[in-house]
Amino acid sequence: MSAQPTPAITAVGAPPPPTLLGGVAFGDQLRVKRWRLHNGLTLLGCLDTAAPVVSYHTWFRVGSRHEQVGKTGLAHLFEHLMFRETLHLPEGEFDRKLEEIGAENNAATWLDFTQYTISAPAARLPLVIELEAERMQHLVLREPQVQGEKSVVANERRFRVEDDVEGALSELLWATAFTRHSYRWPTIGWMQDIEGFTTEDCEAFYRTYYAPNNATLVVVGDFDEAQLLSLVTDCYGHLPAAALPLEDVYPEPPQGELRRLEVTKPTLTEKLLLGYHCPALGDVDHLPLSLLGEVLFGGRASRVVQRLVLQAELATDARIFVGTFKDPGLTEIFLSAREGHTAEELLAMLDEELERVQREPVTLEELERARARAELALLTSLETTDGKASTIGFYETVLGRPAAAFERLEALAQLGPSDLLRVARRWLPRDRRTLLLVRCSTEDGPGSTEAVEEPA
């Protein structure tokens, strides 16, 4: 994070307007246009006049993967700091101005990115752009602001991780499954790192990553294109580009053995977590693996829910998450046992179902049901301007293709049983997974962790 921003581009008069770089269809009726300012800022606009509203998202290509050992959680801390004081806006004024116009705003940090979202009446777009440009360039980073948010984030970590069984288990699963890649630490950061951040750390992070050439603006809704381009040029055109550091992320080496831990936690019933390394979002195997997850865990008719929850009544909860990341991530499986049953019982029956999908193809009926659920989830997420902006921004930031959601929708229709059979055999190896077996404890506290051998 030692990179310093480059000097501002000196120009006589107003900065040049954005350059149109083309566009791409976004579904049957909409289109995403791409512009770029001279300082590297990308603008994606999608005109949607269905309602007089506009969603304005700012996506920064920085997440926990860009942090260093000893400075974990800095990207997430910055998400908090961005809602505080700026040079021209006193504490709380940013939110107050948005509340006055009936706008909603939020933010999120994850492994690969940080996003800021605002949805507002279309007529108030000029104010929204002015406010977002202000905090991209004039954030106040002094000791009181930094120390105040460090305390907030530390309390958030206590609540969401240290005092939450599932939060603590997920963190342990990733830290055990990954040994080299920066995905191994949590987005919220380790507590000792949060407590150790300095104002200088925050200032360097801001000047390095919160630069126009590391950001993408996504605007969806009822806007006037000429006005949008003029406003973005006026508010962002004079910002200097930064000398972005070379991304220095180590690939995760193949996991050649089983990793198995027993954990004692203050929970009423035993639980089971499994982690399988999974392909990156852009990998050809990602979509069929996601569809396989629907066959196994998607709704009451899925195989695992039917067998473990409804028929055998071993589990009360059964879930899967196939990581959607720039680099290879994890497929997480979570099972919670009914009272009187053990994690080993859950594992034995789950393994039967996992071995079954590696031995024989799924039925066409199962495939169509899973495909319908996946299509519905995507289309439902696009019902609002905010949902469209989130989808465009996510796929642009992770894959560089703002309409990739519809590419996946088209590819989904081409998948067959053989594709699911292939990915099951490749990505669900029994001897190269990470297991967490969670024992019950009647005592409050963090619990304990112990490595144990997998029985033959």
C-alpha cells in the first residue's frame, strides 16, 4: 500500500467528456452503455424508464483479497468511514441529505470488491452524484473518526463472529481450507488487526484504492443521458488517477489431504460444516456446480433436504453456498442436527448422497426443477433498478462483463446431466475437503478446537 497517487492531469478549462466505448444488451429490452473518463473512471448506464427512480452504485475494485497480513479488515473499516465527515459535509450530513429526498443508501464489502448504493427519485440524481463525488475525494480521516469506527467494527466482530456460532464456524472453515491465498482471512478482519489500524493506514488506503481509475459507476433508471454525462464530468473529471499497486495474490495450492477439526461451541445441537475448493466465477465448471447445488440442497424437493430433513429427520437445516469469486473459492455445506443426533450421522448420510451424484447422473426432472429455481432467482433479483444495478456492478467488477448474468442464463439452458456428473466428480472429492464437526457445550465462551483423524 505504499503506492502514491499520480499528479492530477492538468487541463485548461473543463475536463473532457467521457468517451463512449460501446454497449451490450441487458436482457431483451435494456442496454448497458460504457463510457470512460480521461482519469480512468468507468461509467455504466442502463436506461430503464419503468419508474421515475434511479439507482446509483459506486463499485471499487478493492476487497479483503487486496489486504496484507497484519492489516486485515481495512477494506471493511473503510466502508464505515465513508459514511462519516467529509471536507464539505459535517458528520451525519451525507445521510441527512439523502433522507430528505426519500433516498435509500447502503454499502457492502466482500472478498473482491466494495460497493456503495443509493436509490433515489430520478429528479434528484444531481444531488446523488454530488454527494458520491464528494466522499470519493474529500473524506476526512483524522484520529477521532478512525478511532470511533474502529470501536464500531470491533463491536460488530464480537457480535457477528465471536458471539455467533455460525459466524465463528464459517471463519474457521475458510481459515483452515485456505493456507496461502488472501481469501483465508475474514472480510471483517482479525481483531488484533482492527485494533492496530492507524490514521496513516487509512489515509494510504484511501489515496491508493479510492481513486477514479479503480472505480465503476453504475447508473440504472430513468435518467437523461446528456445530463448524466455532464454531471459525471463536472463532479469527477478533475479527480487525479492513482498509481494502482500490482495485485500480488498467491494462488492457493491444491489441497492434497483431508482437513478435519472438532469444535466445541455453545449450541443446543451438533452441526457439520464442509468446505470443498470450487472454481472461480468465470470458470466453465462454476455454473454446472451451482446447478448441482440446487439439485442437492435447493428447496424441499432437493435430495439432501428430502432425505436428511424430511425423511430421516436427522437435520433441521441443510444449506449450500457455491462461492462466486474472482479466484477459486469454497463450496460451503452446513448441516444442523436434530436433538439427539450427531455430526457423524449427518456426515454418513450426506456422503451417501454426494457419492450418488458422482456415481450416476441426476434425473431430467431434477435437472429441470433446479434450472427453474436458478432462473427464477436471477430474474427476481432484476425486478428493481437497485437489483439491476447490483447485478451489472457485480459482474463488471468480478468478470469485466456487465451483462454476464444473461450469458449465464443462456448457458444454463444448455446444461445436461453429464455436466453435473463431471463437476461432482471433479469438485467434491472426499479425500480433499475440510470438515468441521461441532460438538455441543452448555457453557458460554468461545469453545475449543481440536484436530482429529478421519476414521478409515
